[in-house]
Amino acid sequence: MVCFALTLILMPSCIEYVTTFLACLYAGVVAIPAYPPRNNYHAQRIAIIARDADVTASLVMSDKRDSITSYLSQALSDVPNVIAVDDLVLGEGGWVNEAVRSEDLAYLQYTSGSTGDPKGVMVRHGDLVGNSALYSVGAGLKRGETFVSWLPIFHDMGLIQGIVLPLTLGGQAVFMAPETFVSKPLLWLKAIDRYRAAFSGAPNFAYQLCVDKVSLEAAAQLDLSHWRVALNAAEPISCQTTDAFIRKFATSGFRRETMVGGFGLAEATLYVTCGKGDQYRASLSVARKALEQNHAELMSEEGVDAMLMHSSGSVCDDPKVVIVEPTQYVSCSDRAVGEIWVSGSSVCGGYWNRPEESLATFFATLESHPGMTFMRTGDLGFINESELYVTGRLKDLIIVRGANHYPQDLEKTAQQIHRSLRPSGAAFSVEKDGRTQIILAQEVKRNARHNFDFKTVGRAIEQRISEAHGVLIDAVVFLPPYGVPKTSSGKTQRKACRTMYLKGTLKQIGAWVRPVITQDTKYSISTDLLNKRPLLMKWISALVASLVGGGC
């Protein structure tokens, strides 16, 4: 493997970012896509990456050179050479680099670090080209089509599906800055309309933002009939959000089958599964209680215990997806929940300078698949009729009395309680007095916090979660906007939130805490509750379990 200099790219989303990244690939320089530090917190993260990779230079724009140098000087004792690419004098064309091979290291994609410090995934030239080819087939993309993206280029999803995919397909890439989309989500849809884009994808929150912020009048003025693949990926997919988006933009010509789910991660270069835009998949209705016991039991949508799940795309031969029982290392049958393992031609070679973690993550084996090695994703899911359904993260899973509870489900239930709650929270467990306690950190809208009844809303959240999920919440802590730690790509860092809670460093603006139960505690049950026998039994079961520490 030929390896030259390792170089940080610290630029905003712009055309210079694209040309700089491609120039590094062409020259055999190992690029590290990142973003300009905007404060000391961001600078510390860049410093972690710079030290881990032992970078030799940072490529920036000239108007940011001084500020970036200042941030790096505060975070690093040895600052790598900061080079402004727009000040460089370009030589004459005609040079061809024949030394770069498909097995050579192309760039390091540092993971977002939702469960720990970022790790540099080693992406080879062959991985990049091969994964793009697999992605285009999996999504049913055609040569010469137009792609629109607002996703940050330093992120694997924005880099590959926003820039590399259209390049490999001879298409057109239209992109805008992430902050432009966040402030005016209508501009994303207008770009899809104006450039007649066939493909554009984003996390679930982007579709919800369009539902919330784009008026019916503005939607009626759009033409989205040529949008063939609307990818929803990178975070849990809400069936409620997808249905609302489909209904609202039906007047724009948006078709139900255009909305597809996908699953991918940097360790697989990006693409693992994706739906095709011409193959509609209805939401899957499963029993919540069965899912808590690691099995997806199909049931009618009208069932009291039913929950809807959106497909994350079709599984195929390359990459190959296998569901594995994570402690026994045996493959699971259809609709059994386990860890998602991936094997394929564009799975990356490992983590930079982390041989032990690379061995544990990228070289897992199964007796049922001799001669194959698998990459462990750390995600949980199941397969039903060749469709992948992602249920959560293995490390985030909350286990109480033998039942699995997915934090995103608890968070979603909580956020429906009051209009002043932001769609941003983190549920996690802690151990106290020999018992597992569940804590929920929840953000409150900025303009509502001063007249907000924290105790009443906290209690309402606890009651609703107890009713819907059969589990007790021990405390709800309320935070200001952006108080829940997130990765650079917007993923919730539940492990970091848990650590901050235990250290007392969360910026709490209010809280509800379950009263301590003693032998002298008196309970009163309302007449309304007595009329709801199933709910009453669930409430009593949860209460008894909290007292005796066992299942009921």
C-alpha cells in the first residue's frame, strides 16, 4: 500500500472543497475530510483527528487561514502546515499519476463518534469506486442523472452520494451549504425542482422540517414529479414523518414510491442497503412486546401493541447482510433481531492505527459462512422478505428486567407530550442502588422555557412512557436548545449525555424526579384510571417491579 502525506481538508461546503478532495485522490495524498473549527469544542475534535493521523498539512480557504491557525494553535502543540488552496499557483496540465492503485489508501473518513472518540476508517481507492457502482445499482440510478444535496461534504453521506456518485455516473451534482437548508428548507425542494433532480437524500429530520416549515401554497408551486429516489437514511426513519411528507407534497407530484429507506456507514465506505424508487414498500407493523424480546412479530396496524417500521432497503449479495446473535455469534432466522453484520467488496480495511479494534470490527467470522469475514456494524435489526429493518444501536440499548427498550422510541413518545418540546432528546440507563434507572434528557424550545411547568410535563412524560412501553422513567431532565450532545453529523451521543449527567455537567433548566418510595408512601388512584383496567395492570406491574427489582 502506497501512502504519502496525510492532509486535513478544513473548508465549508464549496466547489473548492470538491476540487481539493479530487486533487488529493489524484496526487496520492491521503485526504481527511473535516470542517473548519468554529469554536474551541470543534477545535478539540479536529485536534484529536490531527494527533491520531499525525497530519502534515491542513488545506483551507485563505479567508479562514488566520482563524483556523489560531484555533489549532490553542488545541495542538505542533500545528500542521496551514495552506490556503486558493493562493496556490497551478501548474500546466497533462500530468498523469500512474502510481495510484485500487488497493492504495484514498482517504480517512473519521467516524462521527456517537459512542466514543472518532476513529479513522481507511477507505481505499477501490472501495470508493466499487461502493459507488454498487450504490447506483442498488438505488436504480442511471447515467447522466442530476443529484441535489445539502449534506456536509466532510460527512460520508454527503461526500459519496452528493459528489462521488454523480461523478462516477457522468451526472450533475448540485449542492448547497447545510446552513442554507436548515434556515430555508424550501430551497432544497426548489433546487430539486429547478434542476429536475432524480436523486436526493437526507436524514429523517430533513423531511420533517419540510413538513413543518413549507406552506401548502409553496408546495403547490413545486414540481417534484421527476424526483425518482428520495433517500431517508442516517438516523431512525419515522413512518409518521414519511407519510406526512408524502401527503403534503402529493400536490407537487411527489410519488409514494419515491420515498425509500437506506442503511450505510463509513466502515462499508457508505452504501449497504437502499430501496429502489419504483418499488414501494409499505410500512411493517410489528408487536412492540415481541420486539422487546428480540423478535419481530407481524400484526395488524390497529393492534394496541402495534408499532410501524420503515424498511431500510433491500439486502443483496454484495454487500451481504447477515443478522447475528451478538453474544453467541450465530446467524439469526428471518424476523429475529440481532446485530447487523456486513461482508462485501467495498467494506473498508480497518481503522487507522487501531489494529485491535480493526480485528474485532472488520474480521468477524461465522461458522455458517466459512471463508467469509464480516464487519460488525454495532446496529441492531432484522430481515423480513429480503428487506432490512433497523431497530437501534447495540450500545444504546436499554435492558430492564430482560426486556429491550430502544431509546429512540422512548424519546419519540416523550416529545409528543407538549408542543414546547424540541425533537431532540436522549434516553439512557444508569445503575443506582443495585437497580437500573432510566433517565431522559429532553430539550425545550427557547421561547417557551420561562413559562414551562417542568414538573407537570415531566410527570406527563413518565406516565405516557409507562403506558406505551411498560417501563418506568426515574428522571426527566430538561435542557436548553442544543443541550443534548450531538456528533458533527447530528447523531445523538447518548453515551456522552449519560457521562455528562453522571458528572453533573448537563445544562439543566428544570427536572422531574420520581419520588422516593418508602413504606410510609401513600398512593391514590383516580377513578378514571380504575376504569382503564389494562392500563391499571400495566401501571401496577411496573410499580411492583420497581419495588422488588424483578419481572412481573
